[in-house]
Amino acid sequence: MDIFFDAPCLSNELPTLKANVLYDVFKGADKRVFSQYLHKFIHYNHETLAFLDVHASILGIDPDVELSFETNKYIGAIPLRSPVNGKQIGDLLVYPRFAKERYRFLEMTQLLTLLDEQIEPDYLNSMPLASGPLVQPPQYYDAIKYIQAFQTASRENWQKFRTRECIYDFPKSNTNWQKYILKEHLPENKLMFPVRDNELSTHHLEWQQAKYVFDLAKEELAKPTTPVSFRFKVLDLIKTLAVETYNVQPVPVQKFIIRVSDPLSIKQLKTQGNIFLNRKSKEVSAWRIDIAQLFERYAQYILKRVINRMPARFYSNPKFSAYGDLPAWGMRYLEPDALI
């Protein structure tokens, strides 16, 4: 039940699904008018197929009827319903053209980790994928991004006020007198004054929450579903950060609050933390990534590295507006992927 059909993106010559194969999937369908069930299948799954930009068509006539798919620029996964009873029959998976079938999205994730710009999957509010974590967007990618942001933030001297309960042997302006009078009748408590001290510290609540998400990211990378190459890539970094933050007590958090006053590295840490937390708590539903956008960003990344060694400037997606009287077919502006 896991995968109904899988194919590379940008493909219009995929193997067709013949009727004798679909009989076992569409259990209970009348073989004499099987083409009607294929029409119902396309109708029932119209929204999810359109979301992944997959075109389904019916070839031939009964009884020699076939189901054909054509994929476009999106990669991802969608759940499919049976035309017989509307129940889930499996997922349709579209993976990158350059990926080996057994590795699915591994090469895509390797490209994503090279790019500074975050490319986020789009989600559709659908029923959960039958294949579940098997074809979900790789969470270990978000975990790596968070750990890298955590390393940058750890170099920031991020101090905030925290409140501590202290006991002094002399009274202070912020002594909690109501708490004091409850115990001062005992002679040994006469010189024990409870005080709430506010002090600047790097071990404040929000840093403790950041440590909690760091531990979650560390657990994600330790899972057997994470490729070994990714795990070893950040293994030394994780060990170093774990030692540096050993004394920080983690505090659970569901969502970071990003404040205007936060330093830039802390804003980036919280943003990446929210992405990781949201993805981790989300039940895996239909999702997609624009492979054209990913390839464009990768091409810009390669060009930018080359241009850095040359006496030239590099611009990503510059816009040049057109002026004057334009014909009906004229373009209002040009936007090349890169300008050198």
C-alpha cells in the first residue's frame, strides 16, 4: 500500500499502468467498464494531482485500457484514493531526475545543504501519506541547518535578564517579606531573607529552549534513516556544542518568539528552530518542492563561487524593465537567473 506509482520529474514518456495490473489495486471494480473507474480515479484525485502538477490520462478502450502519467517541475508525494470506495490506495511519488531510485531524495538534500537560501516544501491539507516517513521531506536537512545556526548563535554573547530565588543573611530592597514572615518565628530563620534577584546571564530561558531544540536535532541525526554521510558531516560539531552547552538545562518549547531586539544570529536561530519544530510536529501530508527553483539556486551558487575569483560582480535575478510602446507579445521586463 505504500507507493502506488513513482517516477522522475519532467517526464512525459513514463511506463503505463495496464488494466490487468490495476485490477488488483482497484478491488471490486467491474472489469467490463473499467475505463469508467479510471475516469473516477482522475476525478477523485484531481486536487492532489494538480498540486503536484501531474497529468493523468486514459489510453485505449475497454478491455485494453491503460492509465498514463506525465510529471512536471515539482518533486514530492501525494496520497491517492480508490475510485471504487474512496479509500486510500497508496502514494504517488515524484523524485528528481538525477537521483538514483534507491536513494530517492538524497542527492536533492545534498544540494540543499550547499545553498545559503532556505528552500521550503509546500504542503497541501490532505490525508496522511500511506508511506509516511519513507517519502517525507528529509528532516535531517532541517536538523543540520539548525545545528549550524546554533553554532553561530553560541558565539554571540547573548545575555538576558533572568530571575533567581536567593537567600541572603541581610535584607535587600527586593526582599520577599511575605515569604520571610512565614518562617521568621524560628530562631534559625531570623537571618534568612528570601530575595528574587534579576541578573544578566547567558543561561536564560530562551537559550535553554534553544538547547532543547538542539537535543531534538541531535536525536534526528542519530536516527538510522539519516544517511551516514550527513551524520558524519556534523558529528564533530555536535560533540563540540554538546560539551560547550553541557551546563545549560533544556526547557521544552513549541515555537520561538522572534523579537525585533534579538541579534541577527539569534533571529536566524529562532527562524530555523521554528521550521524544524513545525516540520517535526506535522503529520506527513502531500508536499512538493519546485525542482526548477532548486536547480536555479544551485546554478547561481556555482557561478557565484567562480565569480569570486575573478574581477567581476555577480547579481542574482536582476530585473530590467521595458519602456515605450510594446507589441502584444512584448515582455514587460527581463529577469535573467544571473548577471556577471
